[in-house]
Amino acid sequence: MHDDHDKPHDPRLERIRAWLSQARFFAEEVYSSRYRGAIARARRDEDDLFMLLVFSEMMGVPNPAAYYTLELQPLLLERFHDWHKRMGMERSPLDHFKCC
Amino acid sequence: MSAIVLLILGLGGMAAGYFLYSRFIATKIYRLDPDFKTPAHEYEDGVDFVPTNRFILWGHHFTSVAGAAPIVGPAIAVIWGWLPAFLWVVLGTIFFAGVHDFGAIWASVRNKAKSVGALTGDVVGKRARSIFMIVIFLVLLMVNAVFAVVIAGLMMNFSTAVVPVWGAILVALIIGQLIYRRILSLPVVSILGVIALYVLIFIGPAVPVQMPAEVGALSGNAVWILILFGYAAIASLLPVWVLLQPRDYINGLQLFIGLIVLYGSILFLNPTLVAPAINPDVPAGTPSMIPLLFVTIACGAISGFHGLVSSGTTSKQLNKETDARFVGYFGAVGEGMLALAAILAATAGFATFADWQAMYTAFGQGGVNAFVEGGAYMIHNGLGLNEVTAATLLTVMAALFAGTTMDTGLRLQRYIFQEWGEIYNQPWMKKNAPATLLAVGSCLLLAFGAGGADGTGGMIIWPLFGTTNQLLAGLTLLVITVMLVRLRRPMWYTLVPLCFLLVMTIAALLIQLRAFFEQGNYFLLFLDIVVLIAAILVAMECASALKRSREEMAEQQE
């Protein structure tokens, strides 16, 4: 990248490069935008399962990896509210863990 | 008559429709507002609601709505001669499909990007929404059954396409992985994918795979149908990025290449239309042109399926309201162009009138096979490509479209069964595998129940598919019309197409009812009655909704 700055800019090369990056952007939009929703939902489903694993011990489900998942709990706290709502629970399911 | 003249007349008509009529609709009827905050901006979430460049959105919309149906329908309908099919495709695109697709986007954008199904519930009433669900289910059922029969027929008739069609699935699987794991950039993958597909098309003729006419107790056709449903069931259970997404992308590229090749070959060859303008002696058993023409060509002239796409994904991504005209109306024009190419291939792609007649020996014959053979003849003589390779190319194009539609269709049907499981509290039905089995089972029942155990008669349901598709379009037009009445704007531009569609649909159903009864085909007779009841309910729903809206308006004025 450093070399590029020293070289004099060739406007034609620049134009081609800009055009290529534009083409790439268009192709990617065409490829992804129709399925963005479906893929995001599939990923959310996986994440939801992960949330269940992380918080399982607190809900009385024994989890052999509890020692490790405990560490993750603060990191996932932000998502906790959305998650329990999505799972059909109006309030936090945990007695000692109120979020709303 | 020269095919180029017809081509220019058709394209000219559709261009005039876009530049004049759609402008009038946009400014005077829908009154698009460039400052209106579209749902894509209002609810922007980076997932479903994303403001998208209008050319990209058009590409999407067009490739989602264009498929095998605008090829099969016109290619069957030219049995009445090229003129009726041509007029219905061109006028239908200008005054029906464009207004409908464009209107569905507008209606959805003005109502928080809700789907037409939800809008029917809000604007027309709960009862109409239930009818809508039933009609959607019937459309999906028929489209899956019919497309399986179409692909099976292609596999039997064009054995050179078997390797490329199934090889394309492998190509799509590899492309999906390359992109998902970010191994190569998309432009590179696109070029490699298209090259791989065309290499397959070129080696296809060297390795033909012919299914024997009889396999045990089953016919070859029936075996293909079973294989196709097996494939579609698996494909519809895979995550979308694995197969559906790359397949759709390659199909989209293939669609543009195919259209350019077809139009190019017509321009170079300038073939003569060997088929008559109006066929004076149609084969025995061909039903009356009016009203059957208007349900045989659904996609390409007007199709309810487009309303689902317009209001499902397109409306959530519309950047500016004024883009709706380009995306919706011009999307319909794109589909009209594909239908026009199918008409020209199926009427001008034959050396003599006798050749053409030999293809169209009975109603439902010809169809996509005529498109492939006619198109191959034109490409061979116009562009110099080997005729077998050209036929393979077109077969692959049609089969890939139909296959992707089956994948999507089965997926949607599975969702419907799962929703029913939810509503009627049947936990087993909510699982993926049983719901898919139910979907596949119902489609197989239709594919074999309609035309006997050899599965060759499944094309009988094509006009029935058209009627259900038109009913869906009718419901969307009803939503738009009621909205226009409430806004005190002229309603004739959507009401006239709506009434025309309903009259033709009901007439076609009655004629077919009699035909099925005379043939003793009680399975289809039953299906016809179900669709007929739905059609009558839609008509009554229209009358009552419009009357109610007008009364409300009159009361407000007092």
C-alpha cells in the first residue's frame, strides 16, 4: 500500500479500479440481499441455542461446561432480554436474575 | 410474417407501456411521493429492511418472478395461433401485470411493508385472508406438481441435458461453499460458475443419460418425478446458503445470457412465423380459446405469484417510493419479454408448418419441448451453434428455473403445514421432516392423480394452475382497488383488470369442470370444484368490500 502513495496516480487505472469495486459491490448485493433475512434468522436460531447452553445451569439444567459458560454470561447479558422475549417469556425466567 | 417485425411490435408496445402508461399510473393513480419515508428507511435493521439500489432491486425482483412458467404457458397457448398469445402477453403486461406488480409494491410500502396476505386481512377482511391462504396453498401444490412433470418430460426428451442439469446442482453447491467461506471473491466465483455451467452444457451431448421407458413397474417419466421430489425435499430442508442461494444466483445470470442468446438469434436469423396467426383447425379436444387462453398464460401476462414477491421482499428494500415504478412495472416488462421470446421460439423455430403441427398434436403437447426445439433451431441457424448443444442449453435453462421454483415452493408449503401444526396444536406437524413429507406427499398425489400412474398426464393441471394463480392476482388487485377507493382516487385502472380476470377465471373453471366430468377424471373434478368455490368467494368478497368502502366514503362526505 505504501508504494501506491509514492507512485503518480494513473487516472485511468484509478477509474478501472473504482469500476471494479463498484461491480463487486453490485454482485455481492445481488447475491446476498434476497436471502439476508433467512440467513440472519438461521444464525439467530443457532445463537438462541447457545444462549440456552450458557444460562442452562441457572435454570436448573445441569451443564458439564458450567464452569466455562459462567465466564460468558456477562458478555451475553446484553442479549438476554431479547432472548427471553423471543423464547416466549414475558419476564426473566431466573429468580435471582431480573432484567426487566 | 417476419419474427423481427413481431418482436419490434411487442417490445415497442411494452416500452410504450412503461414510458407512458406506467408514468400516468405513477403520477395520477398511485401518486408516488419521492419524499415518502419507505419502510426500508423507517424500520432499517440491516436484515429484512435494507434500502437497496433500484437496479439491484429490479434484478432481484425480475429474477424472482421470472421462471419456467412464462416459458411453459405461452408455449402451450400458441396452439391457438401466435396472434392471441402475442396480444395477451403484450396487452396483459402493459395493462394487467405492470399495474398489478407495481401496485402490490405500492400497497405494501404504504402499509409498513406488510405482505399481500396480511393486507387482505387488514384492508378487505378476515374472511378474505382465509381464502387467500387456501388459494396460496393450492397454487404451491399445483406449481410443484406441474414443474416436476415439466422437468421429467424434459429429462426424457432431451437426454443430453441430464448431466448438465444435475451437474449444475454440484456447481451451485461448490459456489455456495466458496462464497460462504469467503475463499474467492464473488465476481471471480460468478465467472467461474458460468464457465463451469457452460462446460457442462457443452459436454452434455457427449454423455447422454437416457432413462429407460419402463423401469420395473413404473414408467421412466414416473421415476424422474420421484427422483425430482426426492431431490426437492432434501434441497428444501438445507439452509438457503448451501444450495438455493447460489443456484438462484447462477439462474439469474443464466436468465440474462439465455435472453440475449434467444433475442440475438432472432435478430440474426429473422425467421418466419410458420404457425398460423389464428389456428383454424386446432387438434381435437382443444378447449375454446376464450376463456382458456387467459389462464393458460398466467405468468407473462399477469400472475398472482408476483404480488407475493412484490410485497414479501421487494417492498422491504425499496429505497424511494418512486422506484416502485421501475422495479415493479419494468420487472413485469422483463417477464413479458421472456414470454415473448417463448412465443417466438415456439412459432418461428420450425422449418415448415408441418413440423410445427407435428409438435402440437394435442392440447398440452408441445409446450416447453416446442420452446426448446424451436429455440434450438433458431440458435443453430442464427448463431451457428450446434443444434444439440443449443437444445441442451435451453433445456438446462428451463429445468433449472423449474427446479429452483420447486425448491422454494416446497419450502413455502412446509411453512404452511408447520403453521397449521401451530394453529391446530399438532406438535409433530411443526417438525421439519414430517411437514416436508406432507408437502411432498400432497404434490405427488396431484402429479400422479391427475394423469395416471405414468405421470405423463400431469400437464392437464396447467390451466388449473393458471386459474388459481389468476385468483391470487385478483385478490391483490382487490386490495389495491379498495385502497384507491378509500383514497378517493379513480379505481377503474385496477377494477377493470380485476373484473376481467374473475370473469375469465370462473368461465375457464366451468368449462374445465365439464371436460373433467366427461373424461371421468373425478380427482381433478374435485380440485376444480375447490378452486371454483374459492373463485366465487373471491368474487363475492370483491363485491362486498367495494360496496362497503363506497358506503363508508359516502357517509364521510355527508
